[in-house]
Amino acid sequence: MEEPRMEKTKKSPKRVFINSLDSYSSRNIAKLLCEHVAGTPAEPEEELKAEEEEEEDEEEEEEEAVESGTLQVVGSVSEKCDEERPFVLEEYENLDREELLLKLRDCDVVIYNISQHSDQLEEALWAVTGEQLASSV
């Protein structure tokens, strides 16, 4: 009798929305999420120091993380800028609430950084209250 074969199923990447990607903390949250794959152990300090010395390889690694499909980071920005964020798949600028809601519903995880701009608290509350995101589940 033939044994059943277990086929590897390719997991679809998790889509993560982060607001204010052009702020210092949101940008670093996005970068950290792309650099560290969920379920992998943190690296020892020695390896972290070695990585700091290899800054030229860092950009390539970030691009590979986006392409590998581990996480797809998308998010809002206050204005377009020339700064490259290779770890971000899509940036949204000046979305009205209806457009924003559609983008949020496409995401598996929504992260709202409310520590730097008080208007983001209102938007975060709007996004998670009532039937906004709950109706998409």
C-alpha cells in the first residue's frame, strides 16, 4: 500500500498595516517586523554586532524579506517623500475613511501607532469600533 504523501503547503504572506510609516517609530516597527520572522529565535548579541557592520547588505535583505512573502507591510504616510523603504510593500497617502477601511480589511494585522500624533488616536478608535473591521471577519 502506498503511503500518503504530505505536500508542503505554501503559506500566504500575512499582510500588516501600520499607520504613519514616515514617522520614526512606525518606520522602525515595520523594519523590525520584516527583519525578524515570526517563530524564529532572536539572534545572539555577537551576531547582531556583526550585522551592524554589514550595512550594505541590509537593503538587499529587506528587499528579499518583502519578496519572500513572510510579511507584507503596508501603511499610511503623511506625505510622499524620496526616502526609500524597501521593507514596505505599499504606501497610502491621503486616503479618505472609506478607502482606508478597504485597505484595512485586506490586512491580517492592523497596528496603529498613537504615540506621536493625537489625531491618530481618533482614527484608530474609528477603525476598530463598531462594525468597521469586525464586519470584515
